[in-house]
Amino acid sequence: MSNFVHLHLHTEYSLLDGACRIDEIFLKAKALGQTAVAITDHGVLYGAVDFYREAKKHGILPIIGCEIYLAPRSRFDKTPLDREYDHLVLLAKNQQGYQNLMKLVSLAFTEGFYSKPRADFSLLETYHEGLIALSACLAGSIPRAILDHNLDKAREYIYQYRSIFGDDFYLEMQDHGYDDQKLVCSALRQLSRETSTPLAVTNDIHYLNQEDARSQATLLCIQTNTRLTDGRPLGFETDAFYFKSEEEMRTLFPHDEEAILNTRKIAEQCRVDFDFTSTRLPVFDIPNGETAESYLKKLCFDGLDQKNPKDRRAYEERLRHELKTIASMGYSSYFLIVWDFVRFAKNKGIYVGPGRGSGAGSLAAYCLGITNVDPLPYGLIFERFLNPERV
């Protein structure tokens, strides 16, 4: 693995901000001798799968991460005061870390969305296992405190992050040619010594090549409804936000060897594998004392009692046959999941169709209320829907 690894990169999935096309990232990385690269899109993870697949295709280690937004108070506070969110970079070390990262990003949208999807410290305390955190760019809470000339507040944030992430929290140094960044880096070195918090250098990559700066500026103009003739977009006044070589990064940070090597140390800890071969279904919460098979059987026969067909014996024989097949093929939990969301929809007044395709041939589905079609009077066969001989 190369001694320097890029841990802060925005792909095309950082909409109207990142200009790094995923299919080109790894060509650039290989050309520069990079053996690992991180994805850290703004507030989202929907580029992770494409990024992972492309990285594997090129033999490069994919590091799955996200630059999340943090609410200044709680994610539930949504007033004009709460529009000033902070940034924090999170990288998944393992499968647990990836699961927690997905949870954080999802809850940031469903519970914390206010201008941006925002998490908060409460969520970080709950879903931090398996994650490495970096203090982010000038929009991070620690750099902002430094620029406010409040080192005491910066220390408070450091200790707060370390209480959550422990040794997996790093102070992130960047240099895109801004005086503010040089001031922040100087303070971060001092705070690193005082608090024994490790440093890591990054480049806030938004485009692959230096000459692509104008293309990225065009995206930002679309986002902000401005024109290129108005001047460079705020926060991108230089053309230094590109995929730099290790040599370029060493030139920027000639006295920060440990911070450079820490990027490799971090990368070596990050091993998230996506399994595209297995079918993974949600886990249905089965009542105590029941199995998926026994609970499905109970629900089906309860449903049959409510239908109260005339030829009860024929219906019971058919239902037992279906349940046996469903169980043998491992679909009991799946039926419970479908029953659960169809029941939810009907209880909420959401329209649900009477049944479609071969699923209408299942008596179990009919008894559960998943379909509204009784298959027996119409001679609909269950095996057209689920047949162990076809597996």
C-alpha cells in the first residue's frame, strides 16, 4: 500500500458539488500509484456500491465513508438558528462500521433533515462502533472554533469526539492555498500535542485534475444560481481541490510525516466487503416462543377461520401443503415481512392491489390478506408461484 492515501473525496454523487466520475477515479489512482481511496460524499451513501465495484475491478482498496452534517444543537431542532451545521468525516472500518454509517445517514435524513440531512452527537454516541472520524474541512466544528480564536472550545470538541471515537479520532489537516487553512493547521498541530490526538492530512478532492476546476465551478453555479462571470464560488477560490500525488501532498506538508503515514494506517484498518451473491431480507420480529414457521402457520389458519370456506378439509390440505413448501424453501420469514407491510398499508388507508401474477395462486397469501383472490375456485395452482422443483 502507498504511504499516502486519499481519505477525503467527493464523487459525482455529491450532487452539484463533486465532479469526480467514479469510473475515472481509479484510473487516476493507478496512474499515481495509489492502492486505496476513500469515498466521502456529502451526507449520502448512494455512491458507495458503484464506488466499491469499480475499485474492486481495478484492484484498489475501497474505503467507504461519508462527510456527514452535524446539527449545532439536536437533530430535532429546526429553526433558522440551526442552519449552521458542522462537517465530520466518517470512515467504516468493518461491517459493523458500515451498518452504523448507514444508520447515521438514514436517521440524518428521516429525523434530522433541515436544509441538509443532519446527525447529532446523540446519534454519534449510539452508532460510533467500527467508525473512524476525521475533523473535516474548515466547516468542521474544530476548525471553526480555531478561526473564532477559541482554542478552549476547540479542545472541548476534541475531547467530546475522543470520548466517542477514542483512538479512532483524527485531526484533519488540509492546504488548498488559503491563509485560514494554514492558521488552522498550525493550531491543529498544537492541539494534537496538547491532547495526544493524532493528525492526518487530506486533500478535499472535488475533481480529478487541476484543469477540471472550471467544470466543478459550473456545477456549483447551477447549485447556487450564479454565473461563472460572478467569480469563483465561495470556498473554492483556488484550483487545488484535485486528486494530488503523494509527492504533491508531501510538498504541502514537509514536516508532517506522521500525519501522512497515518493516512495509510487508517486505510489498513478499513476492510468493508459487499456481498452481492446472497439474498438478505429484513428480520421479522417474531413473538417469543414462536418460530417463523409456527407463527406463519398460526396467522394463516387464523385467516382461514375468518374466511370460513365451505369445504374446510380441502382448504386445510392445500394450506398445509403450501406451508410445508414455504418452510422447506426458507420463505416463511419473507411471507411474514410481506404480510406486515401489506397489513400496515391497509391499516393506513394506503391502496393495495388484489394480487398480481402467480402470487394469486397462493392460498397462504389469501389467508394472510396479502391477496384478495381465493385460488381454489379458479383452479390456480400454488406451484406456478413457488415450486421447489424449479430451484
